[in-house]
Amino acid sequence: MVTRPTAKKVKSLDELLMADEPTLPIQANDKVFLIISFEKIRPYQNHPFRLYSGERLDDLVESIKANGILVPMIVRKIECGEDGFEYEMLAGHNRMNGAKLAGLIEGPCIVKEYLTDEEALMYVVETNVIQRSFTDMLPSEKATVLSLSHSKMFSQGKRNDIINELKRLENPEYIRENETSAPLGQKLTTREKVGSEYGLSKNTVARLLRIDKISNALKDRIDNNQISIRCAVDISYLKENEQKEIEQVLSQNEFKVDMKKTQMLRSYSNDNKLNEKAIYQILSGEINKKPKSTTPPIKIKHKVYSKFFSPDAKSNEIEKVVEEALELYFEMHPERKEVNSF
């Protein structure tokens, strides 16, 4: 078992840079932070945002290699369990991931204690909104952001404080502004306020809020454009076990999902008829296939047609004559009617 050196205080950032071993706490930009081993920090549970990849991740890794982690991460203290984690990451998942790829084993963190789960989620969400911008997010990520803003438990005051703290942390010259208040004298619904803040119509807000009620596996399909947002709205009304079965059917087959199918899924669910068999039949399209006709096609040969009908005879007139002829025939031969009946 490896014993880590005990933490000791340093008086300045210069002393930290000259130290032979990691030390804590440190103060910069009026924030006291600690140098914490990444082994002690777990990602935020059910983290709703994807980590950087591709060129953006490469740029972050190169920046950390050249300059280190410039902005401290934000973690909250948790009860240490068997997994050895003592902290949970709130703001800095990409920085920690980039630092690990750059070869670092620890980084500067601001430690938050006594946060509610809602406050912790606010840090996670607002950090991503600031760093990525809302428009660049995937549909499921936008749904998470809007769901928090629309929550009845949502505290605008706490949110403003967290936003200002995050912006001030990245830019010490940041001047606090209330960017989320509506114009004076204007009364808006919660949905309209949220839509106004992110540049969305209230209908778009409503659809994205429904997406937040979908299982994570199906959210991935929405983000990958396998399921449209409008189709996702129908699916969001289905029960958890029904959504799970839908994902299982889709993962085992290459069925396409369209509005006609999702509307049928929702209708069957409302009628308590949506079982495993029905889900497969709907998604495969089998339930909409018309049964093949068992009646053999009948064609009248030209020589027969020309014998009884003129070239300008209309189809409805021909059908009427054929019907009358058949009735007369079976009246004269009733035994043939029984043989040919179904």
C-alpha cells in the first residue's frame, strides 16, 4: 500500500511552483483550492454531457501540457466508500480527462461542501452551458439544461450566484450581470422565460422537456439522429419498461423509427395493449402490412371482350353485365355455386 505525503500549506503560488511535492491549499483569484489526486475524484453520477473528442480534445490536451490546468475544477466532498473516491466532480470533467491524457495525476480543485443535489446539478449544467454554448449541445443535453431551468424546485437566485461564480472563476474581471431577468413589466410563463433565455420557441421548449423523460439508451439514438425529436415526444409518454423493450428491439434489428410507428406505440400504450409482440410488430412494420388477397386476378381475353362489348364500353357497364351473367349462370347451376363458395 502506497502512503501519500501529508498535505502542507503554502504561502504563495510561487512557493507552490518551487515545491518538490504536491501541496495544498493554494489561493488564486480570491479562491482557495486544493491539489487533489484524480484517483480520489469520481465523475458526476449520470453525467448528462459528453466529453470533448476529436480536435477540441486534442487542443485541450496540448494546452494543459503547455500551461497546466489554468482554471481550478470544482468538486464536492462525498463520503469515502470502498471505491476510494472522496470527491465528486461538478465542473471540470473535460479538464480532468485532458489532464490525464497529458500525463498528470492530480489537479487544482475548489471543494464545495453541504451542497444540495440540485445545487450540485446546477454547477454541472451551467459549467457546460458557459463552456460549450447551448446551441452546440446535443438534443439530450439541451433537454437536461431546460429541465433544470423549468423545475419547480429551481432557485433562480442560487443559479445566478453559481453562474456568476463560474464566470468570475474563468475571468476575474467579470462584472456580475443578471442576464436571465425578463424586461420590466413583462410577465412570462416559465416556459416562455426559458425559451427566451435560450432563443427557443415555447413549443420547442416543450418538446425538449419531454425528451428529458426518455431512457438514456434512447437519448443516444436521438443524439445520433436515429430518432427524430418529434418521434421522441411520442416515446416519452411510454412507460419505463416499454421504452426498455423498444431499445432492445432496435438494438437487435435495423428498424427505422417514424412518426406513424411512434404514434401507434403511444396509442397501444394508452390502451394497455403495448406488449413485447406488439412493439416488434409495430417497429418492424408488420402490423401495417395489408394481407395478401387470396382472390386470383381475372382477365378477359380480347377475342372474348370484342365478341360481347364494343371498344367504347365503360368498365362499370362491363362489370354490371358480368355480374348479371354470373347470377343467371348460378341460378341455372346451383350445385356449382356451392363448389365455388368459400
